[in-house]
Amino acid sequence: MNKKQFIPNIRFHGFTDGWAQRRLVDEVDFFSGLTYSPDNIVKEGGTFVLRSSNVQNGEIVEADNVYVEHEAVNSTNVQVGDIVIVVRNGSRSLIGKHAAIKKPMENTVIGAFMTGIHSETSSFINALLDTRQFEIEIHKNLGATINQITTGNFKKMEFNFPTKFEQEKTGSFFKELDDTITLQQQLLNNYEQLKKAMLQKMFPQKGESVPRVRFAGFTDDWKKERLGKIIVSHSFKKYISEPIENGKYPIIQQGNNSIVGYSNDAPFIGFEDVTLFGDHTLSLYKPTSPFLVSTDGLKIISIDSFNGFFTYYLLEINNPESEGYKRHFKILKSKDVFYPDNSMEQAKIGKFLKQLDETIELHEQKLKTYQNFKKAMLQKMFV
């Protein structure tokens, strides 16, 4: 066996021994998942079978849960500290996805397309499975035609391991970091759910003509109108531009990554009142400075005498469902909408939701910072 030693770039004080390459199977114990038939499935009161849908972002979640009758179970119940790994799936990108069991889960087993790991240093092993080294091993051992990793494949995998004591210290560090990331993700989810709820309550729902939640002092009925009658589509052709180095004005494109680059071409100046609508992607973007656009599929729209941020959220709550890669602007214009005629009420609604979006963006940035920090530490603390 290869006894070559390796040293990580960053490690805890007091550890100087080299890491040694060893087989994963010599460091952990594997256990298999449950094979069951459709006849074994029950709606409730059975044993919970963890599948790939229950592993998301390194956490065990409830999603498309499956329960089977207790009598059909002949596999090991998961324990705190166990790690469950997706080893077979229709999507190659999901192979190797994993999560640690963080709390007792009675009557819970893993499915046949999962593999479980027992380890005395499970936090270290869970971090190891987050590394680029594990990702390389996964792709090296994936079947040519079937998206799976077998127990035999796992037995071939070799990684570098420190002493058990250093494994415990390193594992504890990454566990605390994972807990921080999970907490930050939960905070972000809570704010996103709050925004979703407030959008529903601050705009009239189907069969209603006024919102359920309003700011004090506003009691007038909201007006109803078809969007196509009040919406204004601004000419975009002279604002189409391509990125250059050291450009001043952002170039906006459809999709989630809105800013494709910067240019010094003459921009669209009246940004305060407009929203950019992705005709194909249904993306919405509220500019906060003069801008340019990348393609003709991006509509520059406003509503006369409307607060710019209120318009943005009015469009967000009324954004149509995607019908594939087609023009959706016509569908958007066919929507009937309610709105307050009072500009002050519009401004208050727009300001409140904008502040909520800013809070969400702040938590997204914090989450990304923690995730990038973890990625960097995985690279430096493993070899």
C-alpha cells in the first residue's frame, strides 16, 4: 500500500505528521439501502425511506417522501452521524450527493439507490465527501451507461487521512461551518417566504378588489385595468450594446445573471420608472441607474404616473407562467390587474417590498460568503 505522506496547507496547531493515503473502505463501514415494491408503499404510519429527493444542499429534507410498511423493512435504521450518499440516479450530476444524519430518525432507512456510511469520525468523512478529490473519484468510477457508483467502486477509492485526533478536530471545524451555512440558509428561506406572503397580502387576490394588508390611512378601493391598456413599452433598439473593458453603464440581459457587462454607449436615462421584462425567460429587473440592453428580447416597460418600484412588484405578482421559449409579453399584457390610484400608497408598497428584497439580497450575499469560505478551506485543509 502507498505510504506516501501529504501535508495540507492549513491545519490546526500541534499537528505535524503527514497524511497517509488509505482506502476509504478501511476507514468506514458501508451499509446498503432497502429494496421495496410499489405494493409496500403506504401513505402514512410506515417507515420513512430516504431517497435522492430527501438530500438537498447537504441536508436531509422532506421532499416527495416515501413510506413503506414496517414488515417490508430488512435494512438498518439510520443513526445520528451516519452519512447517506446517492449512488444511483437518472441524473449523473446527483451521484455523490450526500448528507449527514444530524438528529434521531426513528423508523427511517435509506433506499436501494443510496449507500450509507458509519464512521467514528463522521464529520471528517462528510467534509471529505465535499472535496474536489471525492468529486474526481466519482467521475472516475461512474458507469459508462448506468449512472451509478457501486460498493466495489467505493472500495477502490483512496484518499489522504490524518490521525484520528486530527480528523476529529478538522471534522468539528467543518461541522460548525456547515451548521452556520444551514442557519444562514434558513434565514434566507424565511425572508423569501415572508416576501412571498407579503406579495400575496399586499396585492388583491383572485375574487378580491383590495389587498388584505394595507398601510394605515389608505381605504380607497383599488382600480381594475388590463395591463395592455396602461403599460408602456419603450423603444430599445438604440440601447442594444456589447460589453467593453472599462465600460461605465451596465448592459442588462434576460435571465438570473442580469448584468452581462458594461459599455460607454449612450444609455437609457429614465431608469426610475421602468422595469425590464425578459420576453422569453420571464425575468424581471429593476434598474437603479442608466443602463443598456443586450438583446431585443428584453422589453423596457413602465406605466404612466406609477411609482417605479410599485410597477416592478405589480409585474412580479402578475408574471405569467412560462410556456417555453416563446414570447410572453403578449400574455403579460392580457392580465387584468388591480392598483391604487393614490401615488403615496404605491410608493409605500414599493418601498416596503424593496427593503425586503434588499434584506434578502444581504442574506444571499452572506450565504455565498460562507459557502465560498468553506470551499476555500476544503481546498486548503485536505490533500
